Amino acid sequence: MSDLLKSAMGYFNTSPIISSDDEFIGQIVEVGAVKLRVKRVIAEGGFAFVYVVQDIQNETEYALKRLLGSDRQACDNIIRELNFHKQLSGHPNIVKYVAASFINHTNSAEYLLVSELCKGGSLIDCMGTTFEPDTVLKIIYQISKGISHMHNQNPPITHRDIKIENFLLTTDGELKLCDFGSATTDSFTPDVSWSAQQRDMLEDQLAFITTPMYRCPEQLDLWSNHEIGPKSDIWALGCVLYYLCFQKHPFEDSAKLRIVNANFKLPGDSRYLCFHDIIKGCLQVDPNKRFDVSMVLDRLGAISETKGWPLRGPLKLNVSLPRVDQKKRMKKMEINQCVMERNGK
């Protein structure tokens, strides 16, 4: 899966990054009952493109994700992503699904997904400045509500790629979870009957659809025989909360040994002491001992009541660094991760 499918960046960046040879720009396309004019491409990858499109009737702008399926498995993955997105849409902390359509080509298939355009930026663009604790509370509450909506489906949906980049900000100050290309209703329960080959195959599959620094111990050490399911999102949620408090990731080097042993340190900034319990509860090696999302929400409610900080209300977050600097920083981190994985760390 391309990085584009695992990142929120393409949904919101309204700076025109126009490929002069993209014949899709300027076309009128019909997706469901919506007729749209393609204005510009804002992100692209090996098998997907994201455009800003405009409803020709009411001039509302949307994001249009164009996904190309080259084989049956790729098409099945895309269809699953579209179905999850449609199922989850309607929650205030999930990017709104608008419409989707399918075009069959001779040797491939093309899928068009229309969703709301979040013009406030990505949460990653807001990093680099210190958040006050009451702001952290509002942010992590909205993130947790989005995850709760997924985990409360029947059967529960695991996102499997919860990270800072996949939360977008609307102009109304709401955070929205996006990108369901890695989502699943499957859980895995390795036990003593599993062969080494089975474990290796699952580990490779998980490595393909997850982000290294957010992987949980049970995804990296299948010999632990811990269940791999919704609790993997809670580990990632703990990483996000740590990042919001301390402006750095607890496992930024993606080192396997540090992750499987939950080897992290909480900085001494006393302002965020109220979040230590949640971070520790999310970053438990054993998923059976790890918080679930309802426990996280309960503790956020307790902090709100004790401190007198509101849980709800619009977020007013500022982009602290030029977007290009943030992208360079993230690209450098991705390169470091790939090098470490290649070296087996």
C-alpha cells in the first residue's frame, strides 16, 4: 500500500500541486448523484491520487480520492476501505463520506471516493508548538471519540493506522479521523499451534499496513501469543497522547526491542502529570492489561471534572512550522525507520 493511502496529507492541503500532464484536471465527473469539476491534484502516489473538486451546482468543495486497483486483491482492499468509510461516516470525529463510484477498465479498476474537504490542516502541521494541557485534553478527547465509534461497531473495527497525520482539522475546529485503507474487523489470536511460517506471514502483512513507530508489541512479537485486535489502536493512541504532551514520539526510532518492552520515559514536565496514568495505561505490553477506549474516555472525563477543563468545544490550533519543514521532518523520520527495519532493529 502506498504511503498516500496511509496518510491524511492529501485530504486537506489546498496548495496547488498541479501535474501539468494530469488529464483528469478540468474534467466533469459524476460520482453517485454528485456532479463535480476537478480543480487540482493535491497528492499522488503509485495507485492513488487526491484532488480538490467542486460541486458544479452549489460550488461546495470536496476531496476526491481516485484509487486504482491493478488486481483482485487490490480491488478487494479498496472496496473494504470504501465500505468502512461509509459505515463510519456521520460521527463528528470521522471524515464525512459523500459518495463513491466504480469504473471497470480492461486490465484494472478505478474507484472514486468523495469526502469532505478538511481545510484546517492536519494535526501534524500543528506540532512544534507547546499545547496547553487543557488543549491536549480537548484534542485527545476528540481523537478518542472517533476511535470509540470504530470500536463500538458490531463487529468492532480496528483502524490499524492511528497516528498524528491521520487526524484532520475542519475550519470549525473539529478533528476528524480519516484513511481507512488499513482498517479491519479481523482479530488474530496466535497460540502454540501456530507455525513459524504463519507468524512470519502475519508479521509481514502487518508491517505492510501499519506505521513503524506506532506498531504495538503484539504486532512485532507474534511469539508472545497476545491477541492482535482493537487494543492495537489504543497503543497508538497512547503514542499520540505522549506526542501531544511532549512534542516527540515515545518510540521515534521505531526500535523493536524498545517497543516490545514498552521502554519509554515520561519527561518531567509537571503540567502534563494528569495524563501520565492514561499514557501508561495505553502503553502496556500485554493488551489484556492495556486500557480500552472507554477507560480512556472515563479518565479524560475525570481530568475534566477535577481540573475544570472542558472536554468539548472548537479547537483553535495554529500551524507552527511551514508545511514544507514538517514534510521534510516526516520524510527524514520515514527514511530512518526504513533503514532500521532493513538492519533488523
